[in-house]
Amino acid sequence: MGHWTLESINWDRFDPSRVDPEIVRNIKAAAMVERNGDDYGVYLRRVFADDPAFIAKVDEWVSEENQHGMALGRWAQLADPGWDFEAAFVRFKAGYHLPLYTTTTKSVRGSQAGEMMARCIVETGTSSYYTALKDATAEPVLRQICARIAADELRHYKLFYDQMHLSLKRDGLNRLQRLWIGWGRIAESEDDELAYAYFASNEPADAVYDRKRYTQAYARRAYPLYGPSHVQRAMAMILKAVGLKPQGWLNQVMTRAGLWFLRSRVAKLAASGV
């Protein structure tokens, strides 16, 4: 699967004059989450223990996710030379643990097809986010990293989408059930993982963790990055995963709703001062 390495990034083109300090805070958090792919790998290998061919692809996926985290972490250290990526990751791992994921042998989504539907939603979110981030930043190295991560996440979406279809008939998952799983996974985007990653990578040692506060802090810096094209593309990927037509009137309605939600949240978060 891999198409690039850390050595293929043009690190010597880093331009500190084009670094947005607000974006740096979110990059630090993203580095934590991306590098945390090992735990998800353990979980997926258990859920798909009957499919060695797919497990081999999961191994490649984990490797790529970890590489994303290493690339983002290295960039963040260039942008903030006083930041210690390794120490921040140790702090993150000490304070955040995936609920059930490393102990269960069954999908928390109810079936293998349901698990792949949820993973499609995750890859939709990451692909659209890194594309929006690439388009928003003027720093050339971050643009390069985000472009490569976004392309990887799009391939990951296809990997999980194809695997979902292999499981659909056996698992009997209809469109409504897929929509319900997808909606549930979207709602989980404000769970502890990203909030704690933001906290562990940005706050001093004596700070007290507050999930709502750090979820909002991350969102305030992330949501303004999205434009209509990013939202439209994300809605197309979601509709495709559900089994509906990616383009057309439904996409238009969902895109308008998504943009309204983002803009209203941006206004509220800006007023909160987090």
C-alpha cells in the first residue's frame, strides 16, 4: 500500500514564517491519534481472525497510520522546537485507552460489515480533514504531508469499503442499518480520544483534563478549515458507504446542512474563547 516514506518528505523546505500557531496545536493532537494505530490493529485482527488476507492488509494500514503520526509529530517539532513528541505520546498513552477494543473478539458494531461501515466513516473524516488542512496552510512541508496523508486515507476508505461489500450479504446489513452505524460513528467524533490527544499534546503537566473543553478547543481550530468542496466530497463518500447515490439532490441537501452546522459551530466556539 505504501507510496511514500518519512525520507521522501522535503523537510528542508520548512518555512517557519508560514506556520500558523493555532494549526500547530491541532497537528500535535492529530499526531497522537494517527500514531495510536497499533491498538486499532489489535482489535481489527481479532474481529477478522477468520480472514488472514484481510489481516495482512490491516498490518499495512497500521504501518501507514503510524507513519502519518510520525510525520505530523516531526513537523510539529519543527514548528515548535520546544515540544517533545515522544514525551507527549507517552502522556497520551498513559491517560487514554480504547474502550473494549483491545479485549473483545467481536466487533462493537455488531458484525464485520458494520465494522467496515464505521471505518469508512473514519476514513471519510480523515481524508476530508487533511485535504482541508492542505488547502488552508501556506507552509510547504505541511502541505506535502497533508496531501500524502489525505491520499492514503482515501485508499484506506476504498480498502474498508471493498471489505464491507464482501461481508454485506453474509451479515445481512441493509442501508438503514448502515446509516445508523454511520451516524453513530460520526457522533463518536467527539469522544475522548481526540480531546485527550489535544490535552496531552498541548497542556502543561498540572492541567486538569476536561473532555468538553478540549473537544471544543480542537474543533474551534479545525472547523474553519472546511469549505464547500471538502464537505461535498465527504458527503459523497458517506452516501456511497451507505449504499446511496453519491451525487445528486441528497448530496446537495447534506452538504448545505453540513456547512450550516460547521459555520454555526465556528461562531459559537469563537465566542467561547477556548
